[in-house]
Amino acid sequence: MKACSQFLMLLSPLLDDELTPDAGARVTQHLVECAACAAEMAAIQRGRRFARAVPELGVPPDLSAAILGRAEDAHPRLHPLVPFWPFARPALGAAFVAALLVMAVALWPGSRQDGPRTAALEHAAPALHLAQLVQHVDSAPDLDTMAATYQLRRIDVETALRQASFPVICPLHPAGGDASVTELRDCPLIHLSALGGEQAIVLLQQPAGWPIVYGESPVEHLTLGGQPCDRLQTDGRELLKWERGGTRWILVARGGHPELEKVVSALVSMS
Amino acid sequence: MADATDDAHERADITEPASFEALVHTYERRVYNLACQMLGDREEARDAMQEIFLRVHQHLDSFRFEAKFSTWLYRLAMNHLLNYRRAWLRTRFERLDDIIAAKRREPAAVGPEPERQLLEREQTEAVRCAIAKLPPKLRGALVLKDLHGLSYAEIAGVLGITEGTVASRLNAARSTLARRLRDRRTADAMR
């Protein structure tokens, strides 16, 4: 017989008709036999009834006009961010994936201690797998589509992405913190988390002629390992850029992290 | 709350100004209610709703019609709301309690409203308040399911979690809500 905890997980799905008939019958039978689970079910039912009794509110009459007015006003300055969305253009998407790979190798545990790139690449294997998935984000933006594409269960795709330890932090993304690959499309810039927590860095190749319209918070505490770099002030925010091997990179940093200089050094030595 | 207009918007060129206006009219009720339910304050919901639609306007180009538009919109809105002035909410919840308590103490001379209607309105406000005080993760699942009628799969897509996690959050949200409202009634009865 299943433990109560396993049945408890199924109480709301039973109420919401999200279980198969067989599973529903098993849970219902358990509720007949178990007073504790039946009491919990009653509480869940009460909460559900309370929530559903809340009436819908009418929208204030002037609100949509205000939204349309603001959208109209904002239109000219809303779109400059769009060119930064890497997957909007296949070539840039590929460049972005390349940047992800570079970052993955640099950030993977051991890559900075072991030195040789081969060791780092071994550790980066899961990230490479992720990058392969990310390559398809353009055509398969959500987990369901990705699961269908790879003939996997959705949960397997999600687990694979999470186990790849490849969190992204998108300051412009409303979620702010960790975001899954499914959410990347909402972000004009993708920030890779360097070492978790509040610190995040992003490295993007800057296509020629693209305006720099966005940078993250102050980076005055950071240096770039002696490499030449510019410090730019754009739109009240600051970002760093430098050129290496004919490629212009943009480094956006959030917070000051003691490891950042090492990361940058590793990137520079690899580029 | 999902309806056939979703499909119409997915087929239309929503980057066209006229379509954006239609989009606002179609979804304003859902977004406004979502904002009220997540923030627990109508004035803040007004501001949040405007910002959400501006974000929609800003990011329409990134919507590729491969996902359901309403799911994309809910995801964007929910992400925005979950981060909306967290500090403000903490203090506001306390004030909301004070406001409700003060209204309860007001004499019956508030108007010709029958006592029963007044009681119902008070109870509705108590439920709204209890929902607003749920932890954000639980509140999000509850609001999307019980107030917006999304399926588990849709909620999972909006919140970026598994359907199992949706179920577990719904369990916790509903039982917490029931417990808090029962405690509140007990406290009221003791007054």
C-alpha cells in the first residue's frame, strides 16, 4: 500500500480532474480508509471553494486608453533592444551559442585549476549537450516542443537542463533570478550566472554596427586582467567591452565578484 | 478564462497597432485581475498592468507563434508580478489588514446596503486578503488554477515548473487558505 504522502500529492489533481480514472479510484479508496488524508482533502476542498468564490473585478474604464497611449509614446524607444535578441537572427543565435560554449568551458569546475582545455571540455560535456538543445531554441522555444523534437518526455528535458547546471540570470527578465530556457525568449539579453548568487556575467559577441543600448549595474570594482578595455556609459548604465582577435566582446557584470577576473582571464586566453 | 480569441490573436499580426489595441481589450480583464490577485491592491495593479502591457508591446517581436499566446502573456505577466515591489507588499499587507479591521469596526451607517451583502463583501475581502498573503509561489499556482482556470500543464508552462510541483503548490495553497480563513473566523467569533 502506498504511503499517505504519495496520496496527499494527488488530492488536488483528483479535485481538478487531472488524474486517470484508475489513479482517481485508488486515491478515492484511500480517502475512505484514511481519516487523516480525508481531513486534508476536506481542507483542500474548502480552500478551493473559497478561492473560486472570489468574483472577477471590472477593469477601470480609463486603463486601456492609458496603456495604448504609453505604448504609442514608448514605441520609438522600445525597439532598440530587439536587435540584441540573439535568436531573432540565426547567425547571431549561432554566435550566442558559441559564446555559451566559451563560458561553459571557462566556468566549469576544474577548468581554471587544471589549465589544459581538454580537462575543461570533459567537464563541460553536459553543458555541450545543453548547448545543442539551446541551438534549437529558435525553432523549439518551449519544453514541450523540445521534448517532441527530441522524442523525450518533457520532464526529462527539464531535468536535463537543470542538471546541466547552466542557470541563466536575466536582469531585464521580470523573473530576475534563475530562468529556464523556456523563458529565454522574453529576454533581450541573456546573462550567464558565473558562480550563482547575485553575481552574473554575460558575454555576447557584438555584431558590427549594432548600437549598444544596455548595460548592467556599475562595474567599477572590476578589472579585466590587464587586457585593454573600454568603459562605456550608455543609458545611465555602464558596461565593458574589449576586442580580441578582431572580435568585439561585451562583458556585462552585475555585482563585484572576486572570481570574475579569473573568468575573464580564462576567456581571454582561450579567445 | 481562456477563449477562442486566443487563436484569433495567434493568427493576427499582433505587432500592428490596431491588433495591439485589440489585444489589450481582449486580455485587459485577465491581466488586471491577475495583477489584483497577485498584488492585493487595485492601485498597484493599475500600474503593474500598464507595465505588463508595455512589456508585451516591447517583446511582441520575440513571440513566434509556436507557443499559445495566452500562455506567453501569462508567463510574462506572472514573472513581472512576482517581482513587483516585494518590499512594498510586505508593508502593504499589514496595512490591508488594518483597513479591513477598520471597516469591520465601522457602524452600520455606511449606507443602505443590506447586512447580508455587507457580510458577503467583507468575506470576499477576507478571502482576497488571505490569498494575497500566501507565499508568492503558492499564490501564483492558486490564482492561475482557481481564478483563471488554467490546466496543470498550462500552469507548469507559465511558472516553469513540473506538473507535480503545480499539484504540490496547489495542495499547500488551498489548505493554507482554508486554515487561515478558519482561524480568522474563530478570531472574529471571539471578538
